[in-house]
Amino acid sequence: MIEITITLNSIRMAGHACRKNSDGIDRACAGVSALTCNLINSLKDLTGDRIRADTGSGMTTIDWENLSDGGKLLIDSWFLGITDIDREYNCIEFQ
């Protein structure tokens, strides 16, 4: 299970989806990882927002102080994708 905590100034994620198919690929975990990496890169490259991101196996933290409207839109878009993955795979617990 992936645990996600979203606050006014951060996103914290820990865990793995543990939804491997018969081919051994965990598409839910791969999807969450891809969306989250894209969020970090987009916040850094497409906005003037200052963020701190730390990633590792089974964990990610993203911290910020003041997000632009563009940064908020990127996070909203990430959240829509994450909730779609959860609807399909039931692999995320929101704190």
C-alpha cells in the first residue's frame, strides 16, 4: 500500500503498490512513480517555484513554501492522476 500525506506545504509518500501482474510488472507503482517524477520535474522546469524533493526506493517527499498558480495546477493534475490509479488498483491510502 502506498501512503500519501498532502499538506499545505508538502507531499509525503511511502510504500509500494504491491500489485504485480503475472508478468511481474507492478503497473500501479510504475504509474504513481511516473506521475510523481513528472510533477517534480514540471514544478522545477515550468514554474518559478522553489521546491525541495527527496526520492528513494518506496519514498518521496516534496516540500515548498509558496506555490504559484501554475504550481498549484500541476499538483491538482498530479492528484487527479493518482486518484485514477487508486480507483483502478486500490493501492493508495490517503492520510
